[in-house]
Amino acid sequence: MLEFVNHFLLRNVMQIKEEKLLHVLAIGALLFFIFLTRISHELTSFALPDASLIIFFAVGMLFKSGRLLFLFILTLVFVDSFAIYKESYSEIGLLNLGYLLHLSIYPLAWFVASKIKAGNGRSFSQGVLWVILLGFLISYGSHYYLYILPSNPTYSLMSFLQDNLWAYLPSNIGYALILFIAFMVLNKYGYLGLKVRPH
């Protein structure tokens, strides 16, 4: 009997360690993709589309911790600060209303995703579309009112949004499709023990 209990406890301890390792690897991979796509988007001519919005959506579905949300926001601020320093954008700073409004779309993505039921395709698609559209309106709307309108009052908000929609929408929808497929694989096969958290 004692051997059975020891074997059971050892197996459960190893499983907990494996799950923690998988969570650390998942967090590391998501942070890596923020660095990869955001730095590429800001600092290289190759310019991968920024995947930060959809990555925050993934973090909201996978993890509960607000500390992780804070870690991911700090990562974005760090990468953006690095881009400003590297490109010598003296007129741009991170402590302004436009950047703070832009930054607000990421906790929004995390919050909406944290309310989605795992494996529910309809809930996922509705949530991610709302996040993408609200993210676009908040980010580009704040940029327009704070930077474009003062220098070009004849350029309307609708024209500005129309001019930028197709630079924003396809990449975010593409990243959302990749995320959905990845979550379906995780749910179906329990790949490496990492599962989308149930609600």
C-alpha cells in the first residue's frame, strides 16, 4: 500500500512540475513572438505584422494571472521604448494620452479572452472580432485625434480609418485563425499537457 501511495504522489509531483515547465515554455514562446513581430514591425524593413493584440488574447485564454498581464504589458513598453531609442524618435514619448489609449487595447483583449469558453468556436470568433475592431477604433482613433487632426484638419476620421483598415485587419484576422487552430489542437490532443483553461 505504501509503495502505491509513493508511486501515486511521485507521479503527481512530476506531472505538476511538467505542467509548470510547459506554462513557462508557453509564456516564453508568447513573449518571443511579441519581440519577434513587434521589433520586426517597428525596426526592420522585413516588417512582420505586429501580433501583440492576438498574443494578449491568447494569454487571456490560457492564463488567469493578472501578474502575467502586467509582464506582457511591460514587455510591450520595453520593446516600444527600445524602438523609440533605436530610431531616435525625439518627438515621440510613451507618456502621452495616445500611447496610453493604444496600450488599453491589450488588457481589453486579455479580459475578453478570459471570458471565452474553451473550445467554443462561435464564442472565440465573436470575441476576437470584437477585440480586433475595438482595438482598431481605439488605437487608430486616438492616433488620429492626437496627431493627425491637429496637423491636417481637412483629413476626416473616416478617411483615416478607411486608409488604414486594410493594413490592420488581414494580419490580425490571420493571427487569430492561427491561434484558433492552435487552441483546437491543444483541446483535442492535450498537446504536451498545456490546455486552454476552462471557464
